[in-house]
Amino acid sequence: MASPLFLDPDRLFPADEKTRDLARELYTTVKDLPIISPHGHVNPQMLLDNEPFSDATNLFLTYDHYVFRMLHSAGIDLTKIGVGKSDPVDPRTAWRIFCENWRLLDGTASGYWLTHEFVTLFGIDEEPCAENADKLFDIIAEKLSTPEFRPRALFDSFPISVLATTDDPLDSLEYHAALAADETFTGQVIPTWRPDAYVNTRKPEWRSKVEALTASVGQPVDSFEGYLEGFRASRARFIENGAVSADFGVAHPLAVDMDDAELGALYHKAVHEGLTAEESDIFEGAMLFRFAGMSVEDGLVMTVHPGVYRNHNTESFTTFGPDTGHDIPVQTEYTKNIQPLLDKYGNDPRLHLVLFTIDETVYSRELAPLAGFYPSVFIGAPWWFIDAPDAVLRFRAATTETAGFSRSSGFIDDTRAFLSIPARHDMSRRLDSVFLARYVIEGRISRTAAFHWIKALTSDQPRKVFKLD
Amino acid sequence: MASPLFLDPDRLFPADEKTRDLARELYTTVKDLPIISPHGHVNPQMLLDNEPFSDATNLFLTYDHYVFRMLHSAGIDLTKIGVGKSDPVDPRTAWRIFCENWRLLDGTASGYWLTHEFVTLFGIDEEPCAENADKLFDIIAEKLSTPEFRPRALFDSFPISVLATTDDPLDSLEYHAALAADETFTGQVIPTWRPDAYVNTRKPEWRSKVEALTASVGQPVDSFEGYLEGFRASRARFIENGAVSADFGVAHPLAVDMDDAELGALYHKAVHEGLTAEESDIFEGAMLFRFAGMSVEDGLVMTVHPGVYRNHNTESFTTFGPDTGHDIPVQTEYTKNIQPLLDKYGNDPRLHLVLFTIDETVYSRELAPLAGFYPSVFIGAPWWFIDAPDAVLRFRAATTETAGFSRSSGFIDDTRAFLSIPARHDMSRRLDSVFLARYVIEGRISRTAAFHWIKALTSDQPRKVFKLD
Amino acid sequence: MASPLFLDPDRLFPADEKTRDLARELYTTVKDLPIISPHGHVNPQMLLDNEPFSDATNLFLTYDHYVFRMLHSAGIDLTKIGVGKSDPVDPRTAWRIFCENWRLLDGTASGYWLTHEFVTLFGIDEEPCAENADKLFDIIAEKLSTPEFRPRALFDSFPISVLATTDDPLDSLEYHAALAADETFTGQVIPTWRPDAYVNTRKPEWRSKVEALTASVGQPVDSFEGYLEGFRASRARFIENGAVSADFGVAHPLAVDMDDAELGALYHKAVHEGLTAEESDIFEGAMLFRFAGMSVEDGLVMTVHPGVYRNHNTESFTTFGPDTGHDIPVQTEYTKNIQPLLDKYGNDPRLHLVLFTIDETVYSRELAPLAGFYPSVFIGAPWWFIDAPDAVLRFRAATTETAGFSRSSGFIDDTRAFLSIPARHDMSRRLDSVFLARYVIEGRISRTAAFHWIKALTSDQPRKVFKLD
């Protein structure tokens, strides 16, 4: 028999009644505010086309590496659920596998979000299990066939105020343009400029990428000036289409100050001979430095997401492709690595630099001290594996005492899972309420301060940091 | 006057009544389950001979480096308590020193365990101090003289279901065999294969060790094939005697994929010329990789215990020998170091690789992400300095949100202190109950899930991870 | 309208009533004990001259980099508040800027301390804001003009028992001598020997510093013997003037064991040619080792404050000078770095070595294991960015289970902000009470132990560690 699935209205609030009551009071003031999502990975075409979602497996499983990686850890063959570039599977069969293994998600952030989605969106009241898999599949299918479950209707009902996507610098941005031009859609969907593939010379596609980039401004591939001009032109086009930020998924948050002659020579070598591993790192660091300079000029907010060993397992990469669950964090250093960039631009009010991490050790040691001094630096919300309740409270506890609340980015969902957006923002609002309530109860901040900051962290802060006003 | 010594029946449960009640309810379902101890350092001969323990000092002090290191930190000369290879001392005099310094253990895991042992096993109701030292010594002596305090009687009364020892690959395993053959003893005492001394070429005893190993299979010392064959034969013999796992106490969790020719040449050099420090590291890493391959073949679970600077103090090492309190942890890296091994064997269901750490920073950053993807990887229970209440709760909070409960090893006591085994397992069961209760109270998991996992973590999980069924 | 400013008498105590009650009970036993401040940066001349403090800006803002760095992070030009070597400003105007930005300090340690100071010393009952800035400035000015607010009167009223300053080895110590000779002042103000400027060969002033040092003992600058003799003579003079400790602000806690010939040659090279970056590190490490030897001879306690990237921003350094908010922590390693020093002197009862950190990761991994073995090693109280409520509780939780309470230094305020001293010590006493109360409530230590340790941590422990009796 299936166990009940229940969404506690006081979930995430601590056991202590006084703190719980104040947390609830704070949360109530922000729970219905529109969602600001300045960084994420939703596909804009989905919103343009506005087609119904196909089925539960497609919606919750096949594209969510947070979820299917846990199935993989239990020894389940991911080809059976059609992950990545493996062959398509029968969604109902895959859904059964998911339901049979629901217990694997107990205590995880994904389990928490899915419970939120199942209960609030689909009215499901049983924990998934082998016995009810088909029933749940059908309940979801029925809902998905209704107009309320079309992407745009969901977008409006969550409600989302601003949603940023993540895009290739040579992307046509046609979906963004079409959405902006569509008078029946009032949501704001904006692109984000992400040039990684044009900077990481180790990737096999690098050469073809920079050929296209330089060609886009009528320059030969080995023109370093053309390379920079291509980036500038692309950024300008993104800004015209509403972009407010540029994102960098680098191995290390390394910045290198290098003059045109030296960096141009390195670029030339990259194009004609290829770079050593060490030269590649330096090239990426030098380009990160240059992108900061471009941001000072054109105003794009920089977000940096470092510290991930991508594609840790060759067999999985070969079978399924990238982003299929085997990216593993590594230790990350910011104080020394990013110093040259901050030395030059750190005090410039035109630069907004949001530093993310999955290495929690840097919160109190590096990120809070940096953000508590440099007007350009903001501490990114907990990302990926640490975007989870206990980790979020650790983040606040590790950064607030040094940098207060004004230096954090506000919540960033960074998700591919469109339906999880409300669950994630709701989680963040609850946790900030819990943290602020505790500080009030412990006599550390005033009630006035707590009610000020819960609003600021939910809306004003992300708007300010991402220049959304 | 001595202070009362009291064992709170609700110890380790949090102050909040709701959480405390649920934690107690969960704990009650597992508190009497038999103990599964798949990794530890109890001497099997003690159980075979079944002689009475000699005295309190021998039992609680002389061999417990967790305890006597705190006395050393207070400036007490360890020769006065007969530690390691120093001369034997009068146990009553040494016991007085211990009792006088009881306050040093306040708040430590050892203080907590000893309190449990003193109260539950010996009925002691006063905190040790100068005044009651002799009285406590006598109380303990009297108990030790009774049949109920013989090792086997204690083994049955704890009760222990399975106890694994740690053994040299050339150990005769005679005690294990005799215990298994003894019909009057129904406990399961199994060996663990630990080849460190045969792999660490820096140790002075390495050469004689590998001579004996290769000779055991009739090969000359410089035969690399003989070296591997010696290991394989020894593992087979351990498996015949009930072994389920192989343990590796390496400096770093480094794995190196190296072919026979290259590794054989390195072995040859080690035998004939000796290796540089760097070559030694590579040799150890290459052998760890090979041992994973052997585990895939013969099924022995791999447990890895890295990250300790052994024998940090020369004077103490010279006076007392190894394992006398001056081993100090260092920072440890897993994501990159272990990648080659996981790249080859990480998805193989035949491999179980339990990664332990005393560097807490890797829990959320490396171990939980690895175990949440690779079916071979399990997160080892908090080890050594971090096998303590607050640290255990930090461990659960740092790993569960990424990897759930299914990827942890279950509790491992890893102890030399036989009498502390029930105290340690009881502590673990209480803490898991506390953690699960909090997640229920905070609306993060269902009651069904909590009752499922408290049982699983206590029994099913260690049985599954260590292939004990 | 201004919000009320309120100092909760139960501040920092947890919400749970039982724990709160016991924490309050523990705190009550120590809240009025005299302050022992064995390491800090108060100017002794201030106490000798005993002039009134000039104004609120000078007192709370201009010299407190914890506070003005947050203003800088908000984009406020620090020349407008007269920081460092920038031109003096109108204090009332600067104070307005501070009050307008009070919200930036919400949740920070500085906000907590300032609230304590505003309420307890000045009777302020409104949160600073734009509207009340002038009023608060005047309230503070009025108080500062009274005799009770002269430095010596405050010193007595806090009350401070011992206050250590931080001083240059060639400092005349005239203020300390005059204070000691002044029969109207009964407080104990003692110097601390800090030789950093004479050891860090990278600093431009190094050469002139060592010239003066060697000259002080009648030796030429390139005499290594003169260099060592200068240090010894200076230490002896400090000890005569009451010094109990020597402080070392090193980049890394590196110790190098190097003989006279080799180290003398390195010194010679430093004087005549200059050292490479690597040689500089080695020279500093070798001198740290030598200073440990001197401490074994003359008894000065060693305090080590490593792990800070000083002057991270060139523009700020040029405009404002050092100690103006842009020092950023880096990862720090102790186990390997300090090993040579501990190998030689770690078991010597004459050495007291207090290891501080702003890298929290080392508490459970390195510092607690080191201090739980070596009688010379004490764990320094949380320092700088982590001298804050949540961080202090993390520190206790990370160290106690391995090293108990006896191996911690007791509280060190390390402050330049004279008026914050009572707030900081009060915070520490409250937090230790909270931690001990939790351990009692969770059945981990006895009430006897808790009442013993709250007293010990407040008074006996710092007295013992700093040899103040």
C-alpha cells in the first residue's frame, strides 16, 4: 500500500514554536511575490511553441540529472529511461522504474521539490511506488492535457516575472524575439550570454566555434581583433534582445591580466597549433579578465560558476553525453585567482560580478570577505548540489556575519526543470524566513530588519544585482 | 566529593520536545538490534582465548589513543601509564592519573563512550576523580572477574552479530579458523585483508614483507607477477576464511592506471634500488587501481581510509611507537585522485568502494556527489576524530541532500576498544534517529521514510554494502 | 521614523526554553568577571594621556575596518569618511553616511557589537538612520565629554583586568612604563612582541628595520648573530616591561628547521642581494622555528595569525594604506607546515603555541587533533571574520569533540575598537554558555562540568595559556 504524500504548510520551519511562528509571518509577506529568475536553463522555444508537455517521464525524469543520477547510483541502467543520447524508451515503463525507486530521493533536494510539484500541481497524495506508478502516470497525463498545463499558462500562474535563459553567443535569439513580439505573452524571457565554448580551447568544437564567431564580423579565424570584435558584437545583440548578464562556466575563477600582444599571440597559437593544458588555463583566465572589461563597458552582469570536474566518467559520457549526472565538484580558490580582475575593476560601480560556488568552504573564508569589501562582488546563491535546505542555511550562517544581507545575489534557481521553479523559489523564501526569524529570536537583528530583508532578498536584491530595473 | 555520573536515557536527542519524542520513537525500533561491525581492530585471539580482562587501565587507557592523547596534551608523561612500547606500569597508579584528569574528556566522544561503558557495564555512578580512583578501580576489577565479563560473554550480550578484524595478508588466520570451528562460540568473527605494509615502499619493513609475500607463492622477490599472485592467493585464502572486505590506509586516495610493463618496472626498481618519494606515491596509486581490479574479480569490498599524517612527532614515535596519538589529518582530495579508478570500474556492480574521510570538507563537495552517481561508491561513516555526535550530524546534513540515505555505509565503529562497541553503535543509532526526526518535523520526509531508513541504516545498509548476506 | 534599538537580555541564547534557562544560569556566573585581554591592538598612549574621545565618527567608524569595509562594499567613497591616510573629514557628515547605511550591518558581528555599545554605554534606543543621525551624534558627544567616558574610567568600568597591546620590537615601551609607574592607574597594560616587519624581507621597510635592530645591539646590519641578538635583547626588554607573548602575522604557518650556517647565509643574501619569493618564505619559516626556540628559553607565549592575503586591492592600498578593509583570507595548512617546529618543541612544557585561523576548515581536521596531542598547542579563539556568534558555535562544535575544552585559548578580542571590548567578551561568555548548556541538555556533559568550564574558559584558561599568573 502506498504511503501518504503530504506537503506540510510549515515545511522547513524549525521545530521551535516561537521561531516557527515568526518564520511563517515573514514568509507570508513574500510567498506570493512574482518570481524573478535571472539565471537558468529553460528552453525559450518551449514557451514560444506552447505545446503540451508529453508525459511524466519526459517532464520529471529524462532531463533532470539531479534525479536520474540517483537511479544510476542504485545500479539502474540509464538507457532504460532514455537519458541523453540513448534511444527513446516507453515513458510509462521508465516512470515505473522511477516510482519503484522513490525512496532513493528521501532527504534530497530533488525529493523535496518533486513532492511540492506532485502535490501542488497534480494533487497527488500518495508517495510514488511500484503499485501506484501507472495511476500517477495517468493522473499527470490527464493534467498535462489541460490548457492550464501549457507552458505559458504555467509561466503566468507560478507567477514568473522575469526568466533568463542561457544561450550561445551566436544563437539567433529568434525565440526570444518572437516571444517579445508576441502580444499574447506578457512574460519577460531574456537571454544570457554564455561564451564558454568559444573560450575553452580544449574542446574539439572550439575551432569551428571561433571560425563562426570571427566570420560573424567578417574576420578571418586567426584575427584576435576579430575574436574580440565578434564577442562585442554578439554582446551588443544580446543586450538589444534584453540580456542583462553573461555567464562563465570556468574550471577555476582565474583571471589573468595580459596585454593585447601577448594574448593575441596566445590566441594565434591556439588557432594554429593548439595550446598546452597550462596555456589553455591562462588563455581562459585572460579572457575572463577581458570579459570583465567588456562588462564595465556594456554593463552586462558577470556570473561565474566554477569548480566542476565535467564528465568524470568516460563510459557515461560516451553513452549519454554531457550533463548526465557525472559532473563532480572540486576544491576552488577565489582570493588569489580572481585578484587581478578585482584589482583592476573591483571598485568600479559598473561591474557586477556574482561569484557562485559548490565548494562550501569558501563562503566564510573567501566569498563573504570579498563581497564585504568590493562593491562589484556579490555572493551567488547556493548552486547545484548545495541548493538544498540545510546547505542554504549553512550558506547564510557562513556569509551573513561577515557580509550582511546586502551582498548576496538573492535566489537563483539555475534549473532546467521548468515545473520545479515555484518549488525552488518557495524553498528559498522559506529558508530566508527561517534564518531571519532565528536572528530575531536570538536578539541579533530587529523585527524591522527581518521584514526589510525578507522582501529585499526575494525581489529587490536580485533586481538590483542583475540590473533588472 | 565526586560528582554524579549519569546516563540520560534521552541523551543526544535535541531539546525540542516534538523532535525528541519522534527521535526516541525511531531509536526504540533499532536500539536492541544486533551489532554489525564490518570494520574494526579487535584482536581475534582475545575472543579465542576468552581470558578475563586484567584491569581498568589495560581495558580503558593503555590501548585507547583517543583517551591517552588527551592526557599527553595536558603534559602527562605517557610512560607513566605504560603506553605503547614503554615499560609496564602499576595499573592502579596509572588509573589514578586517568581519574584525576577526567575533566579533559568533557565534551569529547571518548568521554561520552566511557560514561556509557562505566554506567551500563559497571554500574558506576560517580564521575572519576582523584578521590574515587581506587574505588572505581576495584569496582571494575570485581566485575572483570565474573564470567559475564569474559570477552565471549560480552560479545554475546552486546549483542554482536558480525565482527570484522583487520589483518596482515600473510596472517595465518588461525584464530579466525579456530573460532569458526568452535561450536561453543556462535558469533561471526571475520578477517579483513589489509595490504598497506606490502605496498608502501617507504616503510623499512617493505622489503622483508614482499619477500615473504612472493615466497608464499614460490616466486623470487623481484617477480612482479609473483607479487600480484601473492596478493591474489592471500585474498582467496581470506575469502575462504570469511573475509568480505579489503582495507587501504593510504596517504591519498590516488589511483593510477598503469600497464603491466610500466608498473612491473617500477616494482623492480622498488625492490632493487628503492623509489623516490614521487615514485612511491605513483606505485601506491597504481596498486590501489590494481586492487580495484582484483575486487571486481573476487568480490572483496574496498574500504579506503586516507588523509592521515602518521607519526607526526618523532620523539613520541621513538618512545611509544605508532598509533600512540600523534597521527594528524591533512586535507584530502578525491574527485581528481580517484577518477581513473572510477572511470574504469565505477559503474561495475561488482565493485563496492567505501570512501572514508577525516576531512569534513569533502562530504558535500566530493563524496556525496560521487556516491550519488557511481553505483560502486558508498560514503563511509564519519571516522576517527569525526566519529562524534556533532560531527555525525554534520555528516548527515552535508551528504543527505545530495545523495540521500542509500549511499552511506551504515555505521562503522573502527575501534580497538572492545567495550566501547555498544556505546558507539548506540550513539550512531541515536544520531540517525535525531537526523531523521528533524527531517520529518521539518516536513522534508515522511514518517514512513524515517522508519524505513532508521532500520536500513542500522542493519540492511551495512549488510548490503559489505555483502554480508 | 526610526526603529527601536533594543538589547535583548537573553540575546544569543537559543529559542528552546530549557537550553535558554541553563545558558542564562551559566552566563550569570561569569558575566561580571573582569576582562582578560591577552591580545589586541589598543593604543597604550590613549590610556596614558586619558584624553576624551573626540566624536562618534572617530570612535566607531574611522578606525574600524570591519565597519567601513561594509560601507565600501555599498559603493561609498571612503575618502568621505576620512579612512586611513585620506584627508580628514567633517565627523558629523561622515556619521550621517554611517547612520544612513546602518542596515548594511544587520546580521554582522559589528552590528551586534555596536548595538551593545550604543545601548549599554550611550543609552541609545533607536536604530541609526538618516533622520536621527545628528541626534545620535550629539547624544554620543555629550557622553564623551563626561569624566566617566575618559579611557581610564572606561577601562576600570568594563572592567578590564589585563590588556595586552601589540608592539614593534624596537618600541620604547615608554607608554607601558609610564602607565606601570602611574600609581593612579591600577590596570595592567602589557606589551606584545611582534617582529613581522623584521622578518618579512619582501617589505620595503625591511632593510631599515634590521639596520636599526642590529644597531640596537651594536652590530652591523649583515651580522646574523647581531640579528638574533637584537631579537633576544628586545624580547628581554619586553619581558621586563610585562610582556607575556610574541605574535606572528605570517602568510603561512610554515616552520623550517635550518642550521646557523645555512640560515645565516640566507640572511646575508637578504641583506645584500634580496631574496626570491621562495627564499623569503623559507627565511620566514626558519625564523618562526627560531622564535619557538627563543620562547622555550625565555617563556614568551607564541601566537600565530596566518592565512591572510594582505592589501588585496592596489587602489585602496594606495589611497588609504594598510588595514583598510581589503585583507582577504586564503586557505591555510598547519599539519605539514608546522610539523618541524612541533617535532622539536611540541612536547616541551615551556612552549605555549596558540594557533589562530580564519580558515574554518582546519578546526576539526588539523587544529583540534594537534591541540589534543601536543601539550604546547592551544586552539586560538575564532579570529577576525569568524569572531561572530554562529562561527564561534561552529568552532566549539568542530573542536570540542576531539580536544575537549582544555585545549582552547579562551577568548581573545584582538580589537582596535576599545569600546567594543566589553561587547566582545560578553558575546563570547554568552556563546560558551549556550554551547555548554546544549551539551548538558543533550546528556553529553554533567552540570558540574558545565559550571566548571564556563568559569575556566572565561578566566582560568586564558590566564594559564598566556602565563598571566
